[in-house]
Amino acid sequence: MIRATIVICGILLGLLVAAVLIASNHSHVLAGLQHVIADPWGVVTLLDLGVGLLFIAVWMALVEPSPWRAAAWIIALFLLGNAVTLVYLLSRTCRARHLRDLILQPRSSDWR
């Protein structure tokens, strides 16, 4: 199951990076943001993204043992979005022995 998580996160990260590169070749991010904000559903989508990022930030703060490292991850999360979530999951997956180590703060004896 851990290997499947690595593969899935890697594929999703690749898709997300490819989508960002394609979109950035099409138009500047601020121009796209103006179109999104002009539509009420675009605002809802941004609100949904913000709530999700906030949830992930709280989770990172709870499971990351170092407050400084947690702060760095959270700042990167709010600057770069869910690509950081996938990188964080990949880093936790590579260190995890059990699937529960991805979600919960592991006991020191369980962590490599």
C-alpha cells in the first residue's frame, strides 16, 4: 500500500506540474485569476481551495515534529498550492513503515 501511495502521488504531481506549465504558456496567472474571480463559481472554487489548503496546513502543523519545518511546509503550501501537498505526502511516504504513519504523528520508535 505504501508503494501504491508513492506511485499515485508521483503521477498526480506530474499531472499537476504539466497542467501548470501548459496553463502558464497560455496566459499569465493573474490574467487567469481575473477570469476566475469574475464568475461566482470561480469564487466558490477558490474558496474550496483555500479551505482545503487550510485543512492541510493544520494537519501538517499537527504531524510535523519540528515547528520550523512545519512553518516552512505551510508557507510553501500557501505559495505553491497542492503540489506541495503531494511532495509532503511523498516525503512522509518514503519514511513511513505503515500507512497510519502518513496521517498520524508517528511514535519515535516507529519512525525510521
